[in-house]
Amino acid sequence: MQFGIFTVGDVTTDPTTGRTPTEHERIKAMLAIALKAEEVGLDVFATGEHHNPPFVPSSPTTMLGYIAARTEKLILSTSTTLITTNDPVKIAEDFAMLQHIADGRVDVMMGRGNTGPVYPWFGQDIRQGIPLAIENYALLHKLWREDVVDWEGKFRTPLQGFTSTPRPLDGVPPFVWHGSIRSPEIAEQAAYYGDGFFANNIFWPKHHFQQLIRLYRHRYAQYGHGTPEQAMVGLGGQVFMRKNSQDAVREFRPYFDNAPVYGHGPSLEEFTEQTPLTVGSPQQVIEKTLAFREYFGDYQRQLFLMDHAGLPLKTVLEQLDMLGEEVVPVLRKEFAKNRPAEVPDGPTHAARVAERDAAALEEVAE
């Protein structure tokens, strides 16, 4: 089981002080948060990709390359990479390069994004969102697995005798998660390729994501990749903690009420009741997160959103200390209990290379 954090990189005014960080300050804060994640023993740091204010992470591989040079164990990921508006050739090259820089500590989450205007900015039509996601990923998958590619599709110019460079590290591409909050077509796509499915269940009630995950697991097995329980599932979550739950609610409420993604909507109490958002004590975070297994089955990766809505860096670093010291050690222990032997661990480059080599030896033996 892997635990980590993800960021959307929003530049938001702190409602308690009225101060808005500069883009430079926000970017530097994200880097500090990533380094803190490794320091407190988390497994994963993931950054979103946005091309519009109030967000700053327009170049995730640039940021992750810097973090790779400053860390030793942290898995570096996106949350998400825009498969609809990025050229699959550039994705193939950028993430293979990052793989080499980070000695394999890289995976990637594909998504369509949640900002409609980004499509025409990059010459695409939002009405083609699902077909773009399907075609572009089919090409990316091919580019990482074939040394010389001939290809023709609907949305980009054809390729003839093309080789993407550098080639994936050790001949094993980055592990791919397909992220979705609403689309069964994306769950189907993840299942078809035997990739991971990341249900970013931070906004909608759990029964919606139960349906998506159930579909993904069922189709994963039908496509012959393994049992439903062996499918790779990741989940999102949001937390704000203080030792005393009343203090947590009182401190976080102004940030929640003014957040660009969910402020001025349902109350904090309604939102925490209906979604994974937990505002309270570390024990409350532990209890709510452990309940995810009851809803979705055993899964491989849990990412928390912690640095949004204008929270100052000092506060976020305090949150990470609590997460690393008081929450994640308990979650690791409890999630390991009664975990069936057939349920795989979270993906790592080393494990996937070993799996590839073992399969090759088995073929030779036969």
C-alpha cells in the first residue's frame, strides 16, 4: 500500500490574512512540500497539470525533475497529465527522460482535465474529449513499447518509422494510472490495457465511485489481466487535522468556505459527510480512510490533497508532520491486516522489471 499527497497548485488568497502568494512563492512552496513528503516517510508526490490561473503547474516534468534530484525514495507522479491536449509523442519523450533522471521513480496519471477552455488553446475540441483520450493513449502506449512506430489516426499527423527517445528505462515504461471522476469510458480504457485506475473521489459520494471501480475490476478480469482483486486501484482524499477536532474545524472553515473548487456551495459539515474530506483529529482521519476498503475493496495507492484553498506553507508542513508521524504508520499496519495474498502491492519500477524478467524466464522454460 502506497501513501502520498497530490497538489493542484492553486494560487489562492488566504482568507484569514487577505494575502495572496505570488506564483514564485507558490511554486517554491510546492517544492518544499514534496521534499517534506519524503522526509516524513510518504511514498508518492503527485502534481496536477493546469494551463490557466489560478493554477501554476503548467510543466509537471520540470517540477518533478527538480524533485527527483533532491530525493531518493519518493515516487514522482502526475495527477493528472492531460492526454487530450498534449501530444502523445511529447508525453512519451518527457516521461521517459524523467524516468532516467529519477532512476525509475516515476509514474503518470492520464486524465482529460477539468478546464474546458484548455482544449481550443491547444487546438482541440472539447466535444472530442473521450475520443482524444482513447486515441492519444493508444499511440502513447505503442510509442513506449515499439522501437519503430508507423501510425495514423484522426487527431494528429501520421508517423512513419518514428522512434521516441529516450527509450523507457530498462525497457519498462512508467506505470500508468487513468484518472477519472465520472467517465466509465476511462475505467474501461484502464481495464483494457491492464493499467491502474485512479478514482479521484474527492467531490462526489462514494456510491458513484463504487460503480466505476466495480466496472474497472470486472473488465480488468475479462480482458485477462488477472482477477478483479488484482486490479490496481488508487483513491484520492482530503484532510485537515489538529489534535483537537473542534480546533481543526474552526481553523479550516474559512479556507473551505472560500476555496475556488468547492467554496460557496455545500457546508463543511455536508461535504465531510458526503465525500472523503476529513476535518478533525488524526484518529478521525485514520478511521475514515480505513473505511475506504469497505467501500472499494483492497487497493494500492492513497493520495491526500493537503495544500489547497490558500493554506499557508507553515500549516501544510505541520499537516504533513501529523500525516507522517500519526496517521500513515497506523494506516500501513491496519491495511496490511487480513490483506489477501493475491492483492498486489503498489507499482514500483523495480518490481515491474522483476515481473517482466520472471515472465521472460518462464517463457524460456516452457
